[in-house]
Amino acid sequence: MINLDHLNAQQRAAVTAPLGQVLVLAGPGSGKTRVLTQRIAFLIEAMGVRPHNILAVTFTNKAAREMQHRLQSLLGDAAEGVWLGTFHANCARILRREAQYLSFDNNFVIMDSDDQQALVKRAIRELNLDEKLYRPTSIHAAISTAKNNLITPADFPTQSYRDEITKRIYERYQSLLRDSNAVDFDDLLLETVRLLVDNPQVRERYARRFEHILVDEFQDTNLVQYELLKLLASIHGNLFVVGDEDQSIYRWRGADYRNVLRFEEDYPACQKILLEQNYRSTQTVLDAARAVIDRNKHRTRKHLFSERGSGERLVLYEAVDEHAEAAFVVDTIQQWINSGKARGSDFAVMYRTNAQSRLLEEAFLRAGLPYRLVGALRFYGRREVKDLICFLRLVHNPDDEVSLARVINVPPRGVGEKTMVALQLTARQANMTAGQLLIELGEKGEQSPHWGRFSGRSILPLTDFGSLLAGWRRAVADGLSLPGLFDRILLDTAYQEYIDDGSNEGKERWDNVQELRRLAYEFREGGLTAFLENLALVSDQDTLPEEAGNAATLLTLHAAKGLEFRFVFIIGLDEGLLPHARSKDDPEEMAEERRLLYVGITRAKDRVYLVRAHQRSQYGGPEIQEPSRFLEDLPESLIQRQGQRRQRERWESPESRALRTRLFTPSHQQTSAALVEPRFHPTDRVRHPVWGEGIVMESRIQDGDETVDVFFESVGFKRLVASLANLEIL
Ligand code: ATP
Ligand code: MG
């Protein structure tokens, strides 16, 4: 039974808003997600809408599951049947049902990011292009951007020679996908839009069905998703979207917060509702977050207040280096836990790039503090997990060339590069896919008309693999369950012997296989298709175990969207990390970096720790870091400084600093001149052991150490600590 008393007046207005288009624009923690969930419950219970006439779109599968649980607890079984999931999951569902209208079968596979890269690479190679000139990652990004803007290979704009080449790779990539009966993530959306545009009767069927469409995190929708919403809402026009422009952080994936403006233009009669009370954070956290975001231009300033009290100031900690940064995080968490005022799961540590997690993990391990790392790669990127998924995908769809290439020689059975080429060529000439040919060889053996095409040495491993594949497919057709199939694959390929060599690493690999097996078991009802679909669509957040237990959470700022924690640490608040170096020259990118920090800070209920390091080791040795420019925007009254640098600045006179430096500098580095005068001078030519030759731009004494700015021919501008950098004057 839903009870609207738990909502404030604005929230209630949103939940009970009249039919039509509703746009809820509001800051973090103001209850947008809660309102959306309550709206679904309200539609079903108070308005008598049938669940299967409702489509609700969340940003992650995890968010969808949580919403499902919440609805379950509000309505019980009456909540069954709502189409609830991410855009991708909902689209996959539609495409499977409508395969007759599509250029692929309904058992299509969804290629994950690794597979997509592999296919782009293959397309580049097949076109005899140079991978160094046409880097697969950047070509893949260009293709993805095109798809997100509804651009097919045929319409790909060609203003330069490079565009022309990209277009050709895009075409080739598409045909490789289709040969494998596969789609990529972007295709899920694009193909659904095409399906609905090209087939009015299909469009009408879905548009009639979805009387109500609700979207969370609307600011991070892209153009295709927006078009999709318009198509699906074309009959009933009941669109309920919630979002916050300031939290748009997926521009790199094509998200466009201007969809909010588009929405207002396309639906001038839409009701706009603002929520102003934040229920998550203390006022201090909110004020700090606002100081950061207010610097962004072209935004609606929002007034957010909290009744949770002013709370503690944000801690700004400067560590000596990245090891001390990780140590500070772990020590502080440990202290809180020891004090009995918090438990592990109250903490989240956030960072800009995945690579930053490694030192943190090590520090957590050393301290014996439990943690969980959010990120699809950790589990799904593992070789053994990937192998098994590819076996399963091949059983499901033998046309899947990427999976075939991956596992045909796992464990090694003597299928080399040459045999692979022969297999592909023969298949193409016979108008079959490589997988179909293998199955034929496996089933018919010498009776196969293609048997004679292969050399005596290569035919055996091919028939072996073909008969395995044929056998697995037959078993599935005869009703073998998913866990049964899983075990049979392990057995037939002697996979354990292959992966587990008795070492610790081998044992861990086998554990991962067991973990995947456990997951497969959960899908014993849904079967292979549902299992594979779920795997393909996992996003970072989805790797979070439902129950946090007592572990702290380590995650990127991107993955933190929508979540909340009592204590939030954000590390790496240095120029080049946050904001990321990549965004330096682009104001739009810079604004997005700012939003990332904003999202991070606003995850906190009680306390925020902002952490940075005075110097970090890069490829060529330690480098001095500049504090993130965003730190300058925080009013002193909201922060409490801790750590190395600050103490020195506060307590030390220049004389005492010079003395201390002299005392603590190793004697072999102590030349009296080095303390007062730089050893390097502008225009000096220098050599660095890793970066080679460069020219000194500037040099100064800072904190008793000489800091040199050098422009290297190889890597460009670097700031170095002279005593550590091993620079040689030429
Ligand atoms: P974000 O922008 O970060 O996604 P949001 O606007 O979706 O945030 P929610 O996650 O829905 O906000 O709500 C934030 C927190 O406040 C949640 O813990 C939620 O349960 C709580 N909350 C929201 N509204 C109320 C209310 N009226 N009374 C009590 N708690 C509330
Ligand atoms: Mg939310």
C-alpha cells in the first residue's frame, strides 16, 4: 500500500501529477529516484494502470533490481510485469521479439567492449590499413558516436580522407557483426529506433502498449535514446522523466544534457516540477558541492537545502605521495571503525581513473580491511571467465566469429593462424560461417564435402572441436540445463587441468570459474539466452554485490552515480587527474570534470575527505603535482586542511624550512648552492633516463627542493623534482 505522507509537497505533486509529460528537475539527494518509484506504484494502485503497460528506464541493471524490490515491497505481486531495465536491456528485449523484421536472428549475441575492439581491429586489418594510423580505439569511438547520432555507414559524412577510411571501416565492422549474427551496445538502441521508424505497425504496437514511460537519470540520455522515447510515447504521450543537468557525466558515451531542453521544446505543455529539499547530505556537504558546481556556466542555479544540520567540514588532506594518499584513506577508515562509530560499508573511496585503485587495494589488503572493488573488468575481464562465456556464446550462436576465434584453440589443440585462415576461406567459399563448417566437419567427418580442403595435420583438431560444438548443441536441444551445459564444457575441454596448474594464481582462476558457474546456476530457469544477455549488459555498478557486508566500496566517480554513503573519500585531486589531463583544452570537457567532482561530493551523507598527493610517480620517476583547480573554489570556511604541505606552510618560517630541508636532505644531495639557488636554468639542455632530451623552461626552489619544468621532445611538458629525477645537464 503506498503512503504519500512520507513525501514532501513537491514530491507529492510529482508523484500524483496529471497525465501528460512531466519533467522533474532537481539536485542530488532530493528524492528523484524515490519519486519515480512511487509514481509507478501510484499509477498501478491509484490509477489502475496495468503493470505491463508501464515502461521504466534506469541507468544500471542494479538500479533496476533495486527499483523492482522497492515496488515489490510497496505493492507485492501487483508490481509484476512492469518493463523495468536499462535502455539497452529493454531494447534487447524488443529486438528479440521482433527478429522477423531485422537483419539478424533472434538468438543474436551482444558483443561486449572487448569483442567490439577485436572486430574493429579485424576490419582494419582486412582492409589492409595501418593500425598505428587508424587506432582501433579511436575508430571505434568514431563509429560509436555515429551510431549514437543515428548515422549509418551509408550516411557517414566524409569531409576528409580520414572520414572516408573511417566510413569504410564502419561498413566492414557492421558486416562482420552481422556475419556473426551479433550486435554491439549501440546497435541495440539504433536497431530498435530503426525497427520502430521503418515498421509503423510495430511502432504502433509498442506505443499503444506503453501507456506510461518513466526515465531516471534523464540528463544522461543520448540522441538515440531520446528518439526512442519519442517513438514509444507517440500514442499516449505520458512521459515522466527525472534528472539533474549538473550530474550529466557520460558525454564521452554520447550523453547530451541538452535533451532536457529538447524535451521542453518538443513538449511545450510539459509540467516542470522542482524538488528543493535534500534528504541525503548535511548542509556543509551541500554548500561545498554548490561552490564547485556554481562555476559552471549555462546552468539553472538550484537552491537546495537540507534539514540534516550543518555537519562537519570537509577534510582536505595533502599527502606526500600516492602511497601516503592510500595510507591516509585506510588509516582514517580504520580509526572510524575502531571508534565504533562507523562500519566498513559506510565508506566509499572514489577516483577518476581505474588505475588509481591498485594502490588503494594494496593498502586495504595490507591493513586487513575488507573492500569491494566496483568495475566490470575485475571479474568479467578475466581470461578464464571470458573463455567460458565464449564457449557458451558459441553454443548459443555458432556464427559468432569473435568467440570462435577466442576458444577454438583453448585448451591448445593445434589450430594455428594458417588453419584459421583456411577455415575462414573454405567457409566463405561454401557460403557458410566458420562455425557452421566446423559443425558439419564434426558431424560428418570424412563424409563432409569440405574434408579434403584441409591438410592432414589441421583436419583433426578442427573435427575435434566441431564435434564438441555439435555435441553441446545437440545436448541443449535435448533439454540439457544451463548448469549442465557449463559442467559438460568444463569436462569435455578438461578446462580445470588447463587453467589450474596448482599455483595460487591457478587456484584463483579456478575459483573464478566456479563463481561463474554459480551465476549460471541462478539462470537455470531463464536458460542460456537470458544468461548471456545479462552478462553482456553488465555495467560497472552491476558488479557490486547486493549486500555490502562490512566492506568499504572502491569505485570510479562515474560508477558512483545515484549511490549514497555516509563517508566519501575522493582521491587524486590534482591537476591532470581531476580534472583529467585530457579535458585541459576543451571547456565542455572541463565543465564535465567539474560535474564529476560534484557527483562525487554529493554522494556523501555525513562527511567528505578530499585527498591529493604532493608528488606522484609517473613512468619516469616522481613528479610534483599541482592541486586541482577545483579545490580553489571551496570556501575556507567549509574545509579543514590536514597533511604535509599545509602544516609546513602554516607553522614554518622560511628560515626554519631551509634548516629543516638541510637537515633532512641526504648528504650526497646537499650542496649549499642547491638549497638557495637552482642548479638548472631556462634553456639548459638536459637528458632524462626515460624521456631523453629536453629543454629547461623554468626552475625554482620550492619546499627546499628544486623543481624543474622541462619540455621533452618525446613527451612534452613535465614538472620534476631535481633531486629525484636524475637529470643530466648536456
Ligand atoms: P541523485 O540525484 O543522487 O540520484 P535522487 O534525487 O535520486 O538523488 P534519492 O536517491 O531518491 O535522490 O533520495 C536520496 C535519499 O533521500 C534517499 O536515501 C531517500 O530514501 C531519501 N529521501 C528522499 N525523499 C525523502 C523523504 N521525503 N523523506 C525521507 N527521506 C527521503
Ligand atoms: Mg537518483
